[in-house]
Amino acid sequence: MKTKFAKKGDTLIVSVHGRLDAITAPDFESECAGRINGGELFLIADFSGLEYISSAGLRSILQIAKKLRQRKGDITFCGLSSMVENVFSISGFATMFSIHESLDKALLDRER
């Protein structure tokens, strides 16, 4: 898994490529937690490069969301492949989080 962070206004964009599984989820969670501890409140997770997500990946997302919400922040997702979108739907994440088809649409929604 590779992550890339970029800042747009008050929003931190994290682009994830590869697999978010039991091996990579702790690093993803740690990287995001470090940014949140540094003051970031609004994250957009661009999953257009994400090939696979496991239950460990879902748990790391929940931990990140919990940390953000404790600080009055939020996380939004975009660019989900059909497999990742299916996992989000089955797990209930599709109703718990805001999901957009593209980064541009997620940023537009964030600006409102």
C-alpha cells in the first residue's frame, strides 16, 4: 500500500493505492492519526487506487473516523472501485459515511 497526502484548503486528501488489509491497515491508521493529532480535522480518502480492503482496513477507517469525530471533524470517501464499494455496502459503511464518485465531487461537497 502507498499513501500520498495533499492539502486543499482546510481538507487533507489521502490517496491510497494497493491493498488495505491486516498488514497495511496499521500503517494507514498510524499515518492518518499522526495528521489528525497534528490538527487535521477534515479528510477525504481517495480510494481510486485501492484494489482491496479487508475487515482490518474497515476497522482502521472506524478508528480514524472516531478520532476525527471526537474533534468535531469528518472523513469522506471517493473513487471506490466496484469491489470496495460492495464491501462498503455490505458492511454498512455506505450509510455511515459520505461517498462520492470522484475527488472533485467530494471537494465540492466539502466546500458547501
